[in-house]
Amino acid sequence: MQKSKATSLNTSSHPLEGAVDRGKAEPIPQDKTTFDGHPEPFLQSDLTSLARRWMGGEFCFCVKMAAVRRSLLQSEQLSSWTDDLPLCQLSGVGSASNRSYTTDGKGTEIHPLEDNWLKFRSENNCYLYGVFNGYDGNRITNFVGERLSAELLLGQLNAEQDEAEVRRILLQAFDVVERSFLESIDDALAEKASLQSQLPEGVPHHQLPPQYQKILERLKSVEKEISGGAMAIVAVILNNKLYIANVGTNRALLCKSTMDGLQVTQLNMDHTTENEDELFRFSQLGLDAAKIKQVGTIGGQESTRRIGDYKVKYGYSDIELLSAAKSKPIIAEPEIHGGHPLDGVTGFLVLMSEGLYKALEAAHGPGQANQEIAAMIATEFAKQTSLDSVAQAVVDRVKRIHCDTYASGGERSKFCSRHEDMTVLVRNFGYPLGEMSQPTLTPTQGGRVYPVSVPYSSTQSTSKTSVTLSLVMPSQGQMVNGAHSSSTLDEATPTLTNQSPTMTLQSTNTHTQSSSSSSDGGLFRSRPSHSLRPDEDGRVESYVDFAEFYRLWNMDHSEQGTLIV
């Protein structure tokens, strides 16, 4: 996957303002402001009204020139200033495009790849990582990757800053990216208003006569430029402390090697309609939180925070679910976690797009995706010789599991008819790479896995690829957003061994705790509690069961005459 290409970082004023300066129209209202005091982009009614007053005059000329300017900018997007930034060699990325399966099992791409990522190291030893999940086009994910790098790697962060200052800079960077993107589509919004003003009012588009066809085609093209949004998960490492900034549904996992195995901590909360904090925020805006939770999606997306998506941000009054809101309910303000100290940590950081863990949940059911992905990564660390290979192998494995589940026709196949883009970024903290320290399940030729049941015990094994998985969701104390404060991981992260992961969710008005079933998903089996005593020849009774291996092998090789007895 290539790094994001250059995207217009247009921060010019609204195209109508030049016309106002020439005294050709009424002054544009300036009393609309966002939550942070910045001027709010024009609503559709404002633009349409002004467009009608300027039809046939300088406004049409301005719109035409704006279209030409956008065309020129797009033609120049062949290189990126970030191409000259040093890549972080301590991280690797894997990705796969979306797929929809037909009844014969063949997969086809639904839309161009909309995920994006970045992994840079600045001269002052500051590391920046990000995974971005877009929808309705990839323009905004490219824009976010470009602009966030500019807002964080051009001297804004340095070793002299304390945690509060780093969090402030992260918050400010997201705000600038959001406003800059909305400003960058001003030209397209103006052209859309002009095109709509040329259409008869009150007539559905499909009922318009043929002479309006070219206008409709151009309007559709402009709509594509305006629509779309992105979720973002960003990690910054400065002064050996880890900071996570999250908008949306991507995830960050910190996997730390301990004496008992691998401890897995999700560092961010998913911004969805299942998030009690987000539902409470909606209720404070005068919305029906229960109804929002029941519907499950807003503007076609599960995320309650996102970058871009002009229609939902500034057309929410036209959306029944959001029409009663006192202010914008869908925001781009990140929740920031950290800094988490990394001194003495051996393990790895995982940033993954929603598509990766959703594909695994579709195949295996919800609740265990974090643990399974961490286990896969730990296994690939032992098998691969590069971090890119580790990350790509995990993506390929999830993709194969998803496809095989659909092809099986089993109970969960109905959930696996398609998957979205998948991206995972792995940042290593001294975890051994390329050391095969214990047997793992490896596919034979053709992708077939022949299982061998080997008992697993975290208390008796010191292997680097043994995994004791502990999923710990961040508590309120770990969130930094408004009045929330930060805390270190160790304050709220117990190490769980030989028991199911426990998920703890806290919100401003509720506290719930739930435990999953005692199953480990079939990944590991418990070693019998009794000790095995050697016989008179110094041998112990075999505890590795090859019966299932032999059965599957013989089934696949019966025609070749290579049976195992």
C-alpha cells in the first residue's frame, strides 16, 4: 500500500467573500460559529439563496473558475510532501481491499480502497502512526494523512513538552484537520449550489426533462467530492510515552509480554451507538439516546464521531434522528489517552481499522477479536523476518478465515458475504522477531490447516509466543476529553491468567461489568493438572493427540496413496 498522495490543503476564504467585497451582493452573515468559535461553513440554504441572486453574473464565473482550480489541483496530486519524511523502521503495515462474495465463492471488490495509514519518525525522535478508515471515497483519508502529518511533525511536538501540552497539540491538530477539510470543499459546495439553482424547484430529479441531464450528471460528480468521511486512530510516541487519539471505530491495542504470557489492552473506546458515554452526550443535546441506540446507525455509519461528512455535520436538522439536537451531534473531537509510559515494556502496539476486527467478528462471533488478532500477531512474530510480513500475514489470515466461513455454509456464513477494507499497523517494542520458539498451526499447501492438539499452559511455558490474553477496556480515568484525566496503564490493567477476558465499561452515568464465557475460542487447550511421571525407560505417556491430523491428512491424500497409519 502506498502512502497517501498529496491532497489540496486549501485554507482560503469562502469563494463568495470576494464577490461581497466588490459590492455586488448582500454581505454574507458571519454570526454562525462552531463549538470552538470558528466560522461555521455555509448551510445549503445560504448557498442556494446567494447563488440565485448571482445567476448570470460574477458568481457563475467564480464557480467555473473554482471548478478549473480544483481540476488543476487534482492533476498535481502525483506526489506528496510526506514522501520525504523518514519512515519508522520499527513498524509494519498490512492491508487488504474490501470483498463481496458471490454464490460460487468468488470475491469482487465493491469500491476502491478507502483505508490509509502513516508511520513516520521525526528528527526530534517523535514517532507518529495512524490508521484511517474512510467511506464514500478515499479523498478524505488521503487528506487526513497529509494534514495530520503537517500539524504534528513540523516542530509542534518536542521533548520539552509535558503530557498536558502534548494532549493539547493533538486536540488542536484534529480540529485544524476537520476545519481545513470542510474549507477545502467550499468550491464544490458553491458549484453544487449553482447547479441546484438551475433546476426547477419541487421537481424530483428523475422527472426532469432531458435538457437538464448534463446538469444532473455534473451535480452527481460534485456530490462525490463533498460526501464521505473518515474514522482515525493516531498514536504518538514522545519521551518514551504513548499517546492515543481516536475519532470513530478503529482500535489501538497495547500488547505487553509478561511472565504469564501476553497482556492485551484496548487503549480506546469505540465511538458507536453502543457507547454509553456517547449516548449520554446525545441526551445532553436533547436527542432520544434510546432511539439512537435502537437504530444503530447515523447517516449510514455506526460511528458517532468522524472527520468530514458534511451532510451529517451541517445537515443534521434534516435527519429525523438528529433534528432536535441543540448543536452538532456528530463531531470530530478526539478522545485522547495517555501518556502511557513505555519504559521496560516488551511487546507491540496494534492500530487496526474497523474492517479487520469486524471481519473476524463476523466469522467467529463478537467479543474475542482483540484477543485473536493479538495471538495471530504473536504467532507471526515467531515465523516472519520483517514487521511488514507480520502485519500482512495477519490480514491475510483474517481474510482467509472470513472467506472460508462464508464458503462453509455454516451457522455464521450468513454474516460473511462481504467485508470492508482491512488495515493493521504493528509497532514493535523489543518483541522477538523471527524466533520459532514453539509449534504453531501452519497451513500446508493449498491453505489447509491440519490441527494437532497440544496442551497449553501459561504457567508452565516461558515461550515467547505463548499468549495469556487479557482484554481491558479503558476506564473513565484513562480518557482525556473535557474533564477526564489520564492515568497509567498499570493502574487499571490487571493481568488475567487461565480465565476468560473481562470487559469493564464505565460511563458518566452507568457502570456495568460483564464476563464472557469460559471458552478460549479453541485456540488453546488446558494441560491436565496431574503431573506425568516417567516410566522405567525414562519416557512419559504421550499427551499430543494426532488423531485429527491423521484423519484429515488421509481424507485429502486418499487418492494419492499416501496414507498415514
